[in-house]
Amino acid sequence: MSYRPLADEIRPECLDDVVGQRHILGKNGMLRRIIESGNIPNMVFYGPSGTGKTTVANIIAHRTDRTLHRLNATTASIADIREVISDVDTLLAPNGVLLYLDEIQYFNKKQQQSLLEFMENGKITLIASTTENPYFAVFNAVLSRSTIFEFKTVDAADIRPALSRAVRLMEQRRGKTAEVEEGVLDYLASACGGDVRKGVSAVELLFSAAPEHEGNLLLTMEDALTAGQRSAMRYDREGDDHYDIASALMKSLRGSDPDAALHYLARLLEAGDMITAIRRIICSASEDVGMAYPQAAQMVNALVNNANMVGLPEAKLPLAQAVILLATAPKSNSVVAAIDAAMADVRAGRTGDYPRHLQNVHADSRGMEREQGYLYPHDYPNHWVEQQYLPDRLKDTRYYQFGDNKNEQAAKAYWERVKQTRL
């Protein structure tokens, strides 16, 4: 008898047994209502691994009495698609074909377009799944003919009953009772990172390694900690998680939450992605702290250099220090607003000639005009003298606005005193 993974054996066969996804499969969930109607449209299931996408596709195939074909886009070709299409209108698929195409983002445009004709005439119903944002991963022609449903990470509370069921099934397989230490299943439900399949596989692993005590199998917390190690990590350097974690780190720094910032830093470092963490940290020093604490940029640069010198795992210390520094520093986005406003003018063609007195002095020696009229600020009190620096068409433009923090307000007050006028 061939081996069957527990995660496959425990797979639900009805909607009521699917773990999580109440927002689409609950009593009034839209996907549930569609499935129960029997009129199945082309669909794209979007969400992390282990959240029930394949399970729901299987349930749809059984309820609609359609021939189910499964393809994985990482290995399938156009020849495989043609083979599926060859079943249409034959005794092998009298009620039509349901094609479940996993990881559709790995199909190129030509491969995805080969499905369009049969999607339109209804002979093939496509259920495509992807762990990446379908609006980036799936071509518009396929999206326009499909309904998108998002599958969300499953809460630990929803996973816990599935793990209890997994224990019962493994007891039946082994013909022995399991003694489960307190907290083991709760830990696995949390450590699997919302991936039901990972949690169930961890239970199966515990049974494989379980020692016996008085005829019973022992599932210990020590083994659970080993089985669940790093399993909560969801990270793909080219997928949505990469951008989501980087974004979460940046926004936590901006939001002055050092605890959240440390959490997302830890997730990046656990995945070995120090480069992304460093880029976000350096950017935040100017984008979010900026002129409120200008020294932060220099301090962060020194900490980043330290991190690069020692490498992981020791790099976690200077990077954590940089994160805490930025999260707890006063904030100002005046740098961002100023440069964005200046670049907007340049892109819109609002430029103009340089004022004569700012041009390169060497140009004067070759031309008719010998004098620029430039006033050297250091020759005047407080090293400032009033003169025009912007082109004529922009001479009254103000890009930089002083922020309301202590540092920028002090600078504003200083220059107001020097210039004896409000900026």
C-alpha cells in the first residue's frame, strides 16, 4: 500500500469542514453560494499556501460532477493543456472539464492565452491558484474572464481542531494512543504560520519520532519545538511577502512603534534578507526622521556599516539599534515633501534660465559681460545677503516648509531673525 501524506488524508470533503475562510465560505459567503448554485464561473484563488485553495477546488469538482484535471504551472506546458482540452466533448468528460491550475503565475502569456477560447465557450472551467497578487501575476485577458477570491491566513484558533483530528487519525494509523503534552497542539497551531498543511505535517512528524511509554506514544513539547522551528516563516524574496514585510517595517518605523519595527526586522533577518532591512532603515532616516533629527542619518549609516562588517547573526544588534533609534526619534517628512515638489516642477518643465549672478564665473572671461553681480554671503553679517537664486519664473516658489518639530522650528526662528522677515 503506497504512502499517503496525512495532510492529504485529512483534506475536507465538504465546505463545512474547510478550516478558516469564513469570509467566503461561511453561511452567507459568496463563494459558498456560488458553489451551492452549481453554476461555477472561472475563478482565481489567491492566498498563502495551506489555506484551502486546492481543497475547495476538489469539493467543487465533486459537487458539479465534472472531470477534474490538475496542472502545476511550474512544470506544465502547452502540450499538457492540449491534453486536457482533448477530453472536452468526449466520454471522459461528459459534463465538461474543471481545470485546477496551481501557481498560474509561472505560466507565460502565451500559455495563459491558450486557455481563453475554451474558457469563453464554457467547455473548460478554470480555477487558477496563486500565492502572488493576481493583478500582477495573471494576465488581464484571463482576469477579465474570472472571479477572484482571496484566501486568508488561517487563525491558530481555527487550526487547533484540525490538529486534534490529525492526532486521532494518526492514532488509528498506528493503532496506539497518544499522550500529548499540554500546550503541544496550541504551539503547533501558532507556529505553522497560518498554514494548515504545515501544522498537520508537524503532527505526522511528531508521531514518526514519538517514543513509547507504557504502550502509548509520547508527543512532547521538546519535539514540537523542533518540528515547528521556523515553520511560521512566510517569505519569498520575489513574492508578495517580500514587499509586505519591507512595507510593514518602513511603516512601523514611520509610526514610531519600536516593537512592531523590531518584529518585522526579525522576520527579515530570520529569512536571511539583511539587504532589504538595511535599505528600508537607511531610507527611513531621511524620509521619516529627516530634519527633525538630522544626526540620525549619520548614526544609522555607522550602525549599518557595523552590520555589514560583522554579518549575520551578529548584525542583528546594530540593525536593532538602528531600528529603535529611528522608531523613537522625532519625525518630519519635510525632506520628502520638499524634493517631491521640486521634482514635480522639473518634470512639468517649470525650470527657466539660471540667474546671471549664479552662472560659472569662468564663462564671463570668454564673453562680453565681465561682471556677474554675485554677492558673496560670507562678506555680510551672519553670512547672508538677500539675492535671487531661483530662475525668474520660480523666484517666489517655496519647496521646503519647516516642520513643527523642535529642531526645524529652531532653524526657522534663527533665519527669521537673520532675515528679519517671515519665510
